[in-house]
Amino acid sequence: MSLTVEIRKNIGEFRLDAAFETDGGVSGLLGASGSGKSMTLMCIAGVVKPDSGKIVLNGTTLFDSERRINLTPQQRRVGYLFQNYALFPNMTLRQNIMCGLHKEKSPQKKENIFQEMIELMQLSGLENRRPGQLSGGQQQRTALARILVGDPGLLMLDEPFSALDSHLREQLQVETQKLLERFGKDALLVTHNRDEAYHLCGKIALIDSGKIIAHKDTKGLFSDPGSRQAAILTGCKNIADAKKTGDYEIFITDWNLRFTTSKPVRDDLCAVGVRAHNFAPSIAENRFPVRVTNEIEKPFEYNIQFRYENQQKKSRDIWWLVPKEKRTQQPPSELGVAPEDIMLLYK
């Protein structure tokens, strides 16, 4: 199973220039609103025609500008779950799912596939309800069932949890993960939510202003995003200008400190990132005096802001995330960071 995307599309002043490959499993396309995520999906699905480039799915060319190939959406066998699920409001659940079986001629086979799908999606007993009578999770599963009965070669989900409250969103993430595992083919998830991407995707492509700026396995991307913008998109709160001062040493300008690193430092270093949960008073490396400036209590943790003793006055306070059970009565006088938790960011 594989998907190769190498496309360009100009829309007014916006330019999409996306290039990435998948090799099975669930891949994520993570980026801010307006970065080109949904446009990329529409190009893959055949809803929008790229200006140039190519799209190949499992060895079949869906689009190639040089060879003048542009398969219709119906020919591509790509399942596309829209943000609003796009169910027909005046049709029952049964009728909506049966729309995905319009090519199947045998009534008995249609019914067998339908029954298997509603059992898989845990929709039994809801066959005669209309979308307005279903919960958000039931609507999503109905829309997925309508897609999956057509046996697509690729499943694409466009912000599938964006309209749901936080409790239902987390519940559906677990259900969706199980469904994608059963699907067993390539899936592409578009989201602006890094927690969703981390939970559901084996690999993530970061998209910013129409360009793919990083594409790695999920854990590798979050531990080593590689660039300042990639660190921001993966949620790093603490990013500061830095320069190389040794093979395993850096000087962080804003913090006025030298840190040691576990990875060799390249000459084109421009910044460093430290995730908020990686500071600790128990760590001996990169340990310096600090002064707490503010703290925000959350249900299960504290967001604490601090400054180093000789930190530049115009620089931002630093964020430290502390689980409630680890917070001490007195604020620490020093904090350390393990060398392996220093993220080196390059131009």
C-alpha cells in the first residue's frame, strides 16, 4: 500500500506545493487552518485538479500532468470523509449506506454487505433513523460505513472530530483508531490538532503555507522536529534563538546560557526548543538558577512560568508543565534539562 503525492496548485495568492509519500497505515497531514491540508485532499480525491504534478495510489496513476492523466473521482477508489460527514438528511441510515453500494447489482449481496457493515460500526437497530436522529458519533460511523462498503483503496478523513465536544472527541478517537486498524489499507487524516495526530497516526507530514516542511514517524517528529516552524506546529512552548559553540554545546541568546546536547550540533543551528514537561529540579545537567513568575492551575497539572537568573529582559518567560502530584510547596531555586531533551532547530 502506498500513496505518492507531488502536486502544485495556485489559487489566487495561495500556492500549494505538496510532496510526500506514505507506505501503509495511517498518515497525518498536520497544519494550521488555511495551510493547504483540505486542498491537498481534494486534489487527491479528484475534486480539484492540480496545475501540475502527479498522484499515484498503489501503483495506479490518478493524476499526471505530463502524461495528461486525470481520473475522475469515481475512478479513483478514494474514500473521502468530509468535516460535516455529508449525509443525506432526508434519507435513513440504511438509505445513506446503500448509496455506497450503487455499483453492486445483486440485491442479496448488497444486503449482506450492509448487515456486516452496521454490525462492524455498531449501528444495529438504527437502520430507519435519519441523520438528525443520530448522535455525532453515530453520524460519523454512518458516513464511514457508506464509504467503506465501496471498498476504497485509500480512506481520507478531513478534520473528523472538529465539530465535537472534547469528551465525545476523545471517545471517537478510540473508536476511529479501531476502525482504521480493521480497514487495513492506507488512510490519510487531516487535522490541526496535534493530539489527534499523535494518537492516530504512525507518520505525520507537517504542512505550512502550502509546503510540506517535515515528514517523519510521529514520535520522531515530536522529539526532533528539525526546524522552528515544525517545533511550533508540534506544540513546543519554549523556543529561543541559539548558536553553536561546540560539537555538543550551544549558547541560547535569550536565556544567556550555555547548554550541552546529546546530539552533535550542525553549523546552521538557529534555535532550540525545550518542551514544557522536560524541565525538572531533579535533573543535574543544564541546571541553572530560576525565578518563578506566574503559575496557572489546571485540573491535573500546573503551568508554571519562570525566568533564568541572567535571562535577557526582553525575552519571554519560559513554560514549565508540572503534574499536581509532583509540585512542591516551595518553588525550586534551580531547574535542569537533560541533554537528550534539547531540540536542535535549523534554518
